[in-house]
Amino acid sequence: MSSSKNLSTSKLVPQKILLVGVVAIFLSANLSFSEDRLRDVIDGHVESAWKTNKLPPLAQSSDGEFARRVYLDLLGVIPNYAEIVAFLDDKSDDKREKLVDKLLNDPRFAGHQAEVWDQVLFGRNPPGYGTDKRSGFQTWLRERFKENTPYDQWVKSILRAEGNTVDDGAPMFFVQYKNKPEDATEAVTQKFLGVQLQCARCHDHPFEPWTQLDFYGTAAFLARLQVVEAGKKNKLPMYVIGEKNLGDVLFTGPVTEQEVGKKGEAVKPKFLQGDPLEEPELPKDFKEDRNFPNGKVPPKPKFSRKDQLAEWIARADNPYFSRAVANRIWAQFMGRGIVHPVDNMSESNEPSHPELLDALAAAMIEHKFDLKWYIRELVNSQSYQLVGSGELEDALPKWFERARTRPLSAEELLDSWNVAVGYEAIQKASGAKPSEDRYAPLGSGYLMQFFGKPNNGVGDFQGGLHEHLYLNNGGIARLLSSAKGGLYDSLVNSEAPWEERVDKLYLSLLSRRPTTEERETFVAFLSDEKDPRTRVGEAIWVLMTCSEFRFNH
Amino acid sequence: MHTMECPTHEHVSRRALLKNTLATAGGGALMNWGSLFNSKATAAEVKKNQKRCILLWMNGGASQFETFDMKIGRPTGGLFREISTNVPGTRVCELMPTIAQNMDKLAVIRSMKTSQIDHPGGIHLMHTGYSQASGIRFPEIGGVIAKYLGSEGSDLPNFIKIFSHGNTGAGFLGPKYQPFSLSPEGRLPSFSTSNLNPVNESRRNALRTFVEDSYASGHKAETARMHREAYDASRRLQNVQGVFKIDGEWDKYRDLYGDSAFGRRCLMARRLIEEGVPFVEVGQSSYDSHADNFVWHRGLLPPMERAWAGLMIDLEQRGLLENTLVVWMGEIGRTPNVNNRSGRDHYVRSWSTALAGCGVKGGLVYGESDENGVDVKDNPVSEGDFFATIYKALGIDPETEHYTGVRPIPIAPFGSKVVNDVLL
């Protein structure tokens, strides 16, 4: 197995001793802990939790295992044959760190991170009309990652809903919750603050401090939003978010005590667990047009409640904001949040490593929400680079005592299959124009049906019977093309010994060389027949559909 | 969770095991995925009963005024007449003559009072017992039944839908309990059938098994195990493709079920139940009669009621009815007032559902609406009460809990009451 051989030079135990030494020196020199590298701080906390829980230290991942993991996590795709061979053959000590730097500067990094966040903010089946076509938003988000715009800044843009949905993208977020300030409140607090207020919508929360007035106090900030159609552009309806000067959410008390025809009381905006918003009074005789005209950018209100909320949410000293994002990105790379699930940070759902979470949130603030810096520290930690194998059945180990096993997303699967079989090279060799379809050649219909929607929202693995029927019975036949330039062609028409060809097969699909037993088994399978064509196709299919390919581990 | 290997669950009571879930609640959402000691043991205990369930799903919401709760002579009554049934004193709509002759098998609930008035919300509610909530994927009733009444390693999936409505599926129960959906015509979903030469398929499978085994020897994560198990299930499905071919049997049963698409679906459901599938949902669409309510019901009810009665008779003749619960419901009822397009709109303050078989008291009407059918007069039944009753009839404790994170979620919502009066 990949994990049992070729341990990297950085064995854990000596590293740990070294780390303790470093910390001791820093402390004695009266330097603050935060001046230590975050990656070391992470390892210190993770290891001390192992000790507390009497868990044995673990070995580090093999190079192939690490490369595949970090390519998938940073770029959303496995390394191609040339990339993995180059990395495995690199003899330098710091090659992992160099690889991380290279991948963080790869244009695919921005594309993949934007797709991850697009799923956080929209999901596979977003509510609202027109939100399924949001290339404006997706492009805008990709630019944010390309420029490494600080997280607090781009979140502010989303919440202030600046610009339009086609050119700027950001306002598309609120289009999901058109005329539904309560839904918008649930989404905003859950996605950006990591807290769940939905119970408080109908009754005071049974286990948490949230009251119905917390919920409606937050909803009051969003009660005046309107989704306004501002003409068309690039054949897409263009929306902007307008905000009125008047309008309130009405609170009628617990839902069980509701009566037909009972009108609620207007609730004033109040910051979550904080002060009421101070807002200027409107003139007594103020009158407002009932509706914004379509096709025009609406005028700004005299006083924007929404902007006040945006500023408050994304403030560094907001007690929820920095912890929520530090925890969410931690979970993206480490499998589970220190508070898990990541959008339920509450008193009843305690962090597994409270001091580590404090340290991560503090680092996030100190580095001004620089996500690229934060991600670099995470993936350079020893904790991220542990082996993926072991006896533990939990896919997302609570004490991070093994790398997590997470399924590839629909996009990651497609891109990885394409890279493995040389789809791009086949297209080039055939002289065909590159497809503009993000989901070529399998198409988004089947991909979403079998791999996308089953994992919607919560991220649980739902790949059951149906995905195997698709994989077994012809769904991926297009990727087994025998055309010039592809993996299949290069294996069938090679003069090299089968041993070498099997190595290439494994490196192309599983980012590692086969074990001796695997090599022998595959060589026997492939060289058994006069015409190996069918068998090569079958062998590629086997590695395309196996668990080792299906998961990032 | 190593305890799952332990065979002692035979000796442990279910109550004790359910308590055990509280102690292990910190394990997170994954623990529900069929791998936990408590869940498995509970499943083993319940499975002995061999109970089954067929859900007849009236999509769009059939009218209570045109079926079981007519208001003859009242302003809210419709155009149809009432007929007597084989249960003295109980009368139903003239569009259901076959059901009328089998009323002794049915317990009708005339006092449904539920909380979701539109289709998506109602379809979710009446498939799960819960209103939609962001961040929680509630399992459909079929997923719950598949988990507690299904058999491991069966060739047929444990949760089958024919003309599927609702897309919540297994929710947090995990991939093992996902529905397998046939088309309205009973066709298998795309890619269900292998077109490979069996020699090639088994050769390919042997190589794949080698690869999977070598990965599994070092990687024990349960998601990967589920992936392997699902692959095995996809191959086993090839063994039973004949079960889905009903043309031959249809010729014999066409008269009993009535010559309709819904009748064929019901026959398919009976075959699947007989083959050991614990849950089959059969859909009919659409009762959403905002206009021309009476025309729609005149078209939809006769084939439906004929097939429904035929199904119960067929199950009874085979000795299956006493262990097969037949549930009849949609997501909503319809308004007392007839609108200016001769339609009835959505209504959930008072409407009707029905149960039969599997320990249900036949020939019974439970609950009552007021004289115009505007509100429930007696014995209101909430969605939670209805689900609790279904689970109780099937021998599954309605208080059985699953966890998402630290939040306990019973299969019927907290506070639901079993309607014991409709059970034997």
C-alpha cells in the first residue's frame, strides 16, 4: 500500500521533540506564541490532544499520497503523469513545501477555491429564480481568489450587494432570498457566522441563547431588500439589490400561539447578542414609491440597514466571523471542523480543540483574512500530511489522528478522470476546438445526477447504488476513448514491457507506483491475451471506478 | 466503532440500546450510516416481524370532499354522490365503487391537520414527517423503513419508488438507504442493465475486486466501505432484472387491478413486496385541481381506486396483507370552497388519509371534520401522529432516534402521538 512504504524524511516523533524545543525557546525569550509559525502551532495542539486522549502518534503520508491529496485540495484535480513523476523523482528535502507554493500560484487554485465557495454560498439547488445561471458571480469569486482579496472584504461586497449580477456577481447571493428576509437571515448567519438561528424563527431556541428577537432583530436589517431587474446583459437578466427606506419584519410571538389574522409588531434591527442599531429618524412626512422601476438601478436609501449589517458581520472583532471562517477552511482541508458541523457553532456543540480554534481565529485576524496564507500554513502542517490509511472507521476523525477520507466532488471527479485519461491531449490531437462546456465530455446532466446532487449541502457522502450503475454500465464510456494522444492509446501502442506500462497506468490514475503484487497482477491480466485492447480498457476502468480514486484520503 | 462486530446485540433490549445512542452522540452524523451497534441491533430485532409497507402517493393532493369526507347537501360539497360501502354507516364517493366494497379493510382518518400547504413543503413533510430545515436532510419514510425492515445484502434495493415524488431520499441515513426509482411505466432507471458480455464483466470484476481488497486492507474508513458495498449491490441487481418484467403476470391480473398505468404500478409493487422489498412507493399524478376539480377527480379516481382495492385483495389472497401496511395519502387536502374555475385549492386544516393491512383496524373511520369540512371537529391527527402510527403498525418504535451532530432526531417528531384507535 502507498502508505506503508517510502515514508517521507520528516518523521513525526523527532519533529515533535524539535517543536517542543522551539516553543520553549520562544517562550523563554518572552515572545508571543503567535509569532511561531501557524503550522507548528497547529501540530502542537493536535499532538497534545492525541496525548490527552492516549492516541499513538502517526506516520506521515507517502509522497504520492501527499501529492494527490494536496493537488485535489488546492486545485481540485489529481496530478497528471508528468507532474506526479517529477514530484516523486525530486530528491530535495523541501519538495513538499515547494509543491505547495507552486500549486498556490497555479491558476487552477483560484478556480477550485471559487467552486468550493460557490457551493457554500449557493449549493447545487439554490433557491430563487435565475440563480442557477450565475457565471457572473462565479467569475467574480474566481477573481477574488486570483487576487487573494482578503476574505472580510469580499464578504462585505456580497453583503452590501455591490454592483450587478452580470458584471460584478456579488448581488446574486441575495437573489436567492428574494422577498424572504427571514430566509436571508438564516443563510447569512449560518454561512458567515457559523450559527444556526432557524429554530429561533418559530420559538426561542431550546438549547442555545438565541431568542426569537435575536432572529427577527437580524432579519430587520434585511427586511427592506428588493431584487430589482436592471435590464439584460449577455443574454442574462441583470439584477441589482435595491433597498427601501421603509419596511419592517413583523413579530407575532411563538408560532404555536399564532392566531389567524393577528398582526405582529415591527421589530427594530439589533446586532446578534449585541446592541440595537442606532438609525436616524426619517422625516415625518416621508413617502416612498411602492416599487422600484424595473430596468433601472434603484436609488440608494437615505440610511442603509443592510450596509450596517455587512460592516458589523465582517468586522475583525466580531466574535463569530473570524472563528467561523477559520473553522470552515480548517474543515475543508482537515475533514471535520474543530466545531463540527461548521455551521453550528454553539454552546451545546463544543470545539474539540478550543485553544487551537482560538489560535486559528487570532491568526486569521492578525493576517487580515489572507486566505492563501492561511491555507499555506494548513497544508504545510504535519497534521495535514498524515497517512490516510489505518484501522479507524470514522471517515472524518475527531482528533485528526489520520487524514480524512472525503469523496471527490462531481467537478473533481470529472477533472481528474479527464487528466488521467488524457482527454485534453485527445482533443488536441483530433484538431477539435476545445469545448466550452465546463462538464465536457460527460455532461452536467449525468454528473450532477450521479455525483453532484447526492452530495448537496451538507457534504455527506451519498454515492450509492446509482453511481455504480452509471460507472458499470456505460456512463463513462466516452472517457475510454482509444483515440490518439490518450492514455489508452499510449498503453496499447507502446513497445515498452508491460511492467512499465502498468506503472504508467497507476501513476496516471492513482498518483503512485504499484506495489509488487499489484504490478504482477496487472501484468498478468494485461499480457494474457493476444489482443490486449479490451483488457487495457478494462484495467483503466477498474482504476477509474475504484475507491482509491473515488476518495481523497 | 468496533462494537458493531459484537454479536451480543441479540441479548440487549432496544430501549437499552437507544439509551446507548445518547452516550455516543458525539460521534457525529456518520454514525447513523448503518454502522452503529445500536442501529444495527435495533434493525435486527425489528426485522423478525417481516413487515412491509406500500405507500400509494396521491401527488398534488386528492380532495377529501371527492373521496372520504363528502359534505353532501352542504355548500362545500361537490358534484358527486355518496354510495354505501360494505361497512354499515360508512359512505364514500361514487367514484370509488371497488373501494366501497372493501371498506372493511380500511381505516380512514378524516381529521388530518398538517403544517405545510404548498407542494414542495408538503411533499417533504408527508415523506419525512418533518418540515424542511436548512442544514438537516431528513430521511424519507422509505429510507427509515429500509433501514429497520430491510435485509442486508439483498439483490433488490430496500427502498423502491415507482413514479417517484419527493427528492429527499435517505437524507442523513446515508447511501445504503437511497431510493431506487422506476419510471411511471415501471422501467428501470438509466444504466441499470449491464450490456457487457458476462465473461468480460466477471473478468473485469475480478480485477476490480483485487484492487478494492488491497485498498480496503489498509483503509478502513466507512465511506469507502459503503462505496464497496454499493458496488456489490449494483452487480447483484443484475440477478433480479426479471422481477421488474411484469408483462406475463399483467395479463393475468389486469382485471383485478384494472387496465391502467397505476394498476400496473401496483402490481409491480406487490411483486416487489413479495420478493422481500420492505418499502415501495407508488405515485399517481396530479390531483392539483385548482381548476376543474371534478373533471380531474373523475379521471384520476376510478383507475386509482380499482388498483388500490385490487392490490389489497391480491395481498390478502397471498396472505401478505396482515404484514403489509398499505398507506394512502398525498401531501395536502383541498379547500372547502370551490373557486370560480370549479377548482379547489390547497388545504391542510382538515383532510383525509387511509391505512390498511398490517395490524390496522379495518372498517373504521377515525376523527371528524366539522359540518362544512372547514376544520377538524374531533381527534386531530398531525403529520407526526400519522407517521408515529405508521411506524408503530410496522413494529418500529416511533421514538427511535438518529443524530445529526448532537441533535437527536426521532423518526416521528418529538411529541407525536400514535393513533392507537386505528390499530388492532
